[in-house]
Amino acid sequence: AKKITKPVAKILDAAGVSYAILGKEEPCNGDTARRLGNEYLYQSMASVAVETFNGYNVKKVITNCPHCFNTIANEFSQFGGNYECVHASELVADLIKEGKVQLSNGKAASIVYHDSCYLGRYNDVYDAPRQILEAPPGVIRKEAGRSKNKGMCCGAGGGRMWIDEERTQRVNTLRVEQLLGTEPDVIASACPYCMTMLSDGVKEKQADATVQTRDILELVADALA
């Protein structure tokens, strides 16, 4: 996900946002451990993360991963971690709306957006990613038949990122088939997990020569004025 994290920093710098990173001190929040049922490991990891955040008097957390967003926003309070947590898509959508992020280098492309479960159905964030995609000049946004609260999982949520499926049952392939049905140039997402699953699905369908998989914040960074 480094290639997504760097564009986030580029956008924040362009907008003049003051932010800090923890670097090598940044711990994993333990989302996957909890989803897979290892509650002891999750609580250990979450406690370390909260202790680190509180040690730096953190008040607000920005994350570009919906899984991290959901865990920090909704579950860290169980361990004394009470922060304003914002997914980067919401922050960037606001920055564009306020004119702090100017976009002028967009390439003409038709883009279909895949809703991440942990951003969409879990936390009702549907509009911000779409507003971002409509901001760069030349973009035509398409909508899949299954989207928003009726969207389909890419297959990575709930810890399934780490579980092999039978080839005939792969959820990511089914989801990619639905998205390819809109005839896009780009399949966009706002989740590193989704990005991996969608990229694999596009390759499996042998469509990677004509269809790109990109994070919405990569597209914004490319279009910065």
C-alpha cells in the first residue's frame, strides 16, 4: 500500500495540511486478528497502538485504509483510545470542495468505483469517494449495478484476505466481472485490500492490458494542478 500512502502525503502537502506520521513507531491496529477470531492478539495489538497514540497526545487520525478506519473509529474506545478518525477520502473531498486542492491535469477516462465494505456498509461513507472521482477534468464516472449499500464484497474482508478459496468460488473474480460489465478504463477503490483483490481479478480475467486498478487518491495526486 506504499504507492497509495505516498499520494496521500502529496495531496496533504499540496493543500498545506499540517500532519505527522509515527514512522517506525506506527503499530498495526490488529483488525485482521479480531476478524479471524484471535481476540487475545487483537487486544494486545490495540492496547499497544492506543498507548503509542496517547503517548503523543494524538487527537485526530487520518487513515487511507477502511479496515484501520473502522477499528480506530469504532473499537479503540474500548481501550481508552478516543480519537477523531477520518478516512482520507472524506478529508480530501472536503479539501477539494474548499478549493485547497486544485485539479487540472486529469486524463479522460471512464471510471467505475467499487465500494469497500468497511467504508461503505460499515460506516456509510459513499459520497466522498464519488465526489473525488468527479473532480478531475475529463473523468466519466460509471456506477456498477451492485453499489453503495447493495455493493458486493471483493472477498478480502472479515480476515478472508488470508484464506484461499476454491477457484470456482473466488469472490474477487465475480466482483471484477460485474465491474468490467460497465466497460471502464479504470476500476477505482479506496481500500488497499480491495485494490489487491480487484487487481488479481482483473489479471485473472486477462483484462489488465486495457483496464487499470487505481486508488482514488492516486488519481487525485496524478491530477494535482
